[in-house]
Amino acid sequence: MEIYSTEEQQVDAIKQFWKDYGNSILIGAIVGLGGLYAWNYYSDLKIAQTEAASQAFSNISQNASDAAAVEAGAAEFAKVHDQSGYQALLDLILAKSAVEAGELTKAEDALKRVIAAKAGAGLDMIATLRLARVQAEQGQLATALTTLDQVTEDAFAAQRDELKGDFLARQGEVDKAKAAYQAAMDKGGVAASPALKMKFDSLNQA
């Protein structure tokens, strides 16, 4: 930076600097402050929206045993809130209520919405496992087995293979069922499902 010999030269230099760059600096400051305000406003808005969605979810889930109430609540939630995680959880609750009410087609539709939403946290994998069960209950064993192939996360592999064993056993494919049960046990499935070993042993005795 150039060194000035007198205060007057320094003042003149500052004046010239502001003349040349003052407008740019002011505009930059205004834009920066405006951006900060906008970011704070956006953050506050998102927090408020999340809290509202959380409360709405809590209110709807309290009626989990009433399939009609959950369905109506989930539909209204989708209109008001853009919260895919909560929406996926509501659809899982709706699917469970629909199964308990014997409305398997409605349960299937709800589970497919969860899978399509890709909300993360393993919700799509859980929905896929449940969808396979619903399809099997509808007698669609081949479709259910194909659905299970979409379960690709290691955390759900044991559950997937145990269900494969269940469906294959129901189809009379004993050797394939035993292989699926063995795969589930190899992945530690017995810890979560003590009945797994009993299923495997019963096929060996058949």
C-alpha cells in the first residue's frame, strides 16, 4: 500500500477511495445484511414449520387404532406440511391400521408411498419388508419375493432372508427356504427373531 507523507494526502486518498469504491461497498454491505436477515428469517420459519408438523403428527398418531382417522389426518398433513419424514411415518401407521382392519389394498398403497418418498432413516426398507408381508397375505407370494429383492441395506438383510424363508416354505420350496433361513441366521437373525432357529429345525425334520 502506498505510504502518504501528510495527513492531508491521507484524507484526499480516503476521499478518492470512497469516490471510486464507496457505492460498491455500500451495496455489498446492504446485500450482506439483507442476506443475513433473510437467512435468519428462513431459519426461524423452518423451525416453526417443523414444530407445527411435529405437533400435527403427534395429534394424528394418537388415533393410530382408527384407520379412517389416520387416513384423513395423513391426507390433511400432506396438504399443509412439506415434511417427508413425518409423512412417511404417518403412512406406516396408516398401513398398520389398514392391515388390522383387513384393508390390505389400502395398506399396500400406503407402503408404496413410503417407498417412493425415499425419506431415509431406513423407512423405505421397513416399508418394503411390510409390503412383502401384505402381498404374501394377499396370496401374491411370487410378487412378495420379488419385493424382498429391493431390500438392499445390510441392517435389514436378516429380516429379509427370514421372510424369504417363510414365503418359500409356504410355496413348498423346502430346500430354498432352508437356505434362506440359514442365510438369516448367518447374519445374526436369531438375536432379533428367536423363532428363526425353530423354523429352520422344523424344515429339517419335515
